[in-house]
Amino acid sequence: MPPPSKQTPYERAQAKLALRAERQQQAQAKYEIALLQAERHSVVAALKRITGHQKRLVESLEHIEAENEGWQTPNANLEQMYRLRDQIEQVEKQANECHRRWDELGEEIEEKHVEIAFGGIGGD
């Protein structure tokens, strides 16, 4: 495209429209990054809650196992111990899901940064 001083009014208008469209696309990508980062923060909060819950479950399980060691035969706490182990397994699955979503969000954010950096040619 010729320099702005040698462009026709139509070419200048086209250039302005193209620039405006690129800026709008970059603004949209930045907005989407902000949304993804907010979701990432919620994943971190969920992971913190899950980790705290998991820690309490493990402590309860250790307490029950310590009580059972004092007996020659398992007592009624054995059922509770198995129930706690099931809960721990569920919590671990939730934590793994949080980690998976964290990774997905990181990839999406990276794609949006590429889109901004290269004027919309990145991403999809």
C-alpha cells in the first residue's frame, strides 16, 4: 500500500477500517484473557479448598489407623477408615481435574497473547 500522503481517500478509509478492526480484535482478545485469568483464579481457590479438605481427610484416616494399631482385631472404625479412603480418592480426582483445567486455561491464555502479538493470525 502506498504511503498515507499518496493514498486515495478510499485507501485511507480502508486502512483506517483495517486498523480499527485489528484494535477491536486485540481488545476482545485482552478481554478474553482477563476472563480466562479470572477462571484460573477460581480454579486456584477450588484447588486450595480441595487440598485443605484432603489434608483433613488424611489426618482423620491417620488417626483411625493409629487407633486400630492398638487393637489386635479391627474395630468399628475400619468401616469409617474405608469411607475416608473413598473420600480421599474423590478429592484426589477433583484435584486432578483442577490441575487439568489450570493447564487448559494456560494454553488458552497463551493463544490469546499470540493473537494479540501477531494481529489476529494466531489462535483458531
